[in-house]
Amino acid sequence: MARETGVSKKSYRRQRRRAGACHNIGKQGAAVLALGLGLAAAGPAEAYVIYQAIPPEQQTLMDSGLLIMTYNGTPQITDPRFAIGHNNQYNGYNFFVGIQGVNGGQVANDSGSYYAAFLTGGQSIGSSSYWYYQAALGYRNPDPEEGFTVGNFPGQGPGYLGLQFQDDEGDTHYGWAKVVVPADVTYAKIFGFAFETEADTEILAGAGDPVPLPGSLALLASGAAGLLAYRRMRRGG
């Protein structure tokens, strides 16, 4: 329970070089909005996941960005840990969506790549994930002869990003953000994010999501049962 708060080798090499364009997304000229996380409703004492919905007027990113993951409570997270943004023009190509950790935040990537892992509901996010300080969700070059779209998110419908960060005391926490990127990469939309309050404890993608992705409820239920048993073992030890 949660609180409401067919590419050629040449093109492939070019894509890999351009993947590095994810650097410094938090410093782009697009407007970046700071989003604080407030408590809308108190949950029971055994609640471990804190969820925050993005206000509707801030959800759609179109040549703009958003800072996320702060929390005024326990654990304390004073400054944002991630910047997510969309750019219409960036490093010589069109339509780019990326996320970058700030203040120590890291993103779950596909192993050995710059692309953010596309997670479905119930997938585990924890120490075994492949972490990096930035990731490209997707980008597109609409050139009629050499156009391409790369990344795990474009045209796939809503999915989850895996997040790792430290609170103000230096303890590690895991979380997720729910994002959709259309096939043409003309915008990105972020619905909300959540994190596990217990340090060094994995979280399931979609845990605490008030509108879970279709087909994810059974995975979340079975995964939650396993996490609950794990926590009881830790405390009993």
C-alpha cells in the first residue's frame, strides 16, 4: 500500500556516437521546473513506498524539462535527484528524450549501453540493476533517406524507469518513474514516480502506482509477497 503524495552498420555506429548526447540534459536551454514532493495523505505505519503524481499541467515535456525526486519527510531528500527532459533540436538531430541523475542519482540502463531500460510492472529494481548516471529514453532523426529512431521507449506505451539515489544521510534508495514516449519522439510524458523508504531495499516497478500498467497486477502481487517475506526475515534476524 502506498501513500498518495533495419539499420546498417554505418548507421548503427552513428547511433552509438550520438547516444553520448545524453550528457548534461539538466543544463539544456529548455525550461526546467523543480517539483517538490508533498504529502497528500497519511498511510499506515507499514507503508514502505512513497508515490507522487506529477500535476497534469507539468506532465507533458515538449522542448522542456523537469526536476524530480525530493521529499520532506523520512528519509529526507532536500534537493532533486533527477532531471528528465525533451529537446526538439540537440547535437544536430531532432527529438531527443533523456534523463540524468543530479546530486548522485543514477538510472537503470540496458547493460553496456546508454539506453534506459524499459521496465514493466513487477520487475525488480535494486542493486543487481545496471546503473549509470544518465540514459537516453529515445531519439529520432526524421531524415527521409537516413532517418532512424532508437531507444527502448518510443512507441512502446507507458513504461517504468528504474532509479537509484541517496537520501540526505547518504543511504541508498530505489524507485521508479512512469513515462511514455510516442513513436515520433515529439514529446515525453511523465505521470509520476515512487521510491522505497527503507534503505538498500529493492522496489518493484509500478509498486504504489494508482493506475498500474495492464497485466502487471499479478506480478506486483507475487513480488510484493516476496518482498514482505524478505523484510520480515531481515527484521527477525
